[in-house]
Amino acid sequence: MAVSLFQRLEGDVLKNEFKSLDQHEAALMDSILADLRILLNSMAGCCETRPDYGLTDFNAVNQSHKDTAAELCRDIEQQIIKFEPRLSNPVVRTIEDPNRPLEFVFNVEADLKYGTRQVRVRFDSVLDSSGKVRLTA
């Protein structure tokens, strides 16, 4: 299984033998989710060696909500392209939810290729009013 740099640094490399392909896929998805959470909760400039790692701070943007949402979607797509090599062709879409006016709800779809298989995966995501991104598969 392809593990992330973060997992290798933390010593969290899975040493288990997987009994099934489903277990392997679940572990891979957990690994990707963990890395995306770190990436999308980081601000640009947080990493000295890669100042482009992390999202732009959109709190200071002085534009309409639609423009800001489109910019944020593009920024997320670019971050995934640059820093999550296990995913390709990411598409980020906003989800209008009138019951959550203080949150930016979006989903991320991308191609995951492993071995000879390629599948389209989807992550549901919320940027809450505190600026924290929550992701679920």
C-alpha cells in the first residue's frame, strides 16, 4: 500500500497483512483522508520549505460569496493536484445548504488509481465558521 510521508514520519505505517481487497481499500482511503485533512487545514505559508503548501486565507477576501466559493474550489483542486499524488483529476463542487449559512459545504471527487484498478472517489467536506475543514468519505 502507498503510505504518505506523514504516516512514515509518524511511524504509522500499516504493517498488517490485509485479508481482503476491501480492507486494503479502506486503509488506503483512511490514509488519503488523513492527508487531505492535514492539507486542507493548513494555510499557505505554513511550511518553510513549501510556501505553496496549504490553502489561501479567504477570510480577508473582499468579494461576493460566489466568487470566493469558486476561488476556494480552484485552490482546493490545485492543492490536491500538487500534494496528493494518489488522486488525479480532482473536481471540487459547492453544495448550497440554506440550513448551514455559516458553513461552506462542498464535495471533492477524484480518480484513485492503485494497482490495475482506477475508481472515482468522493469526499464530503465542510469548512465551518472557525475555518476548520472536516472531511468524510
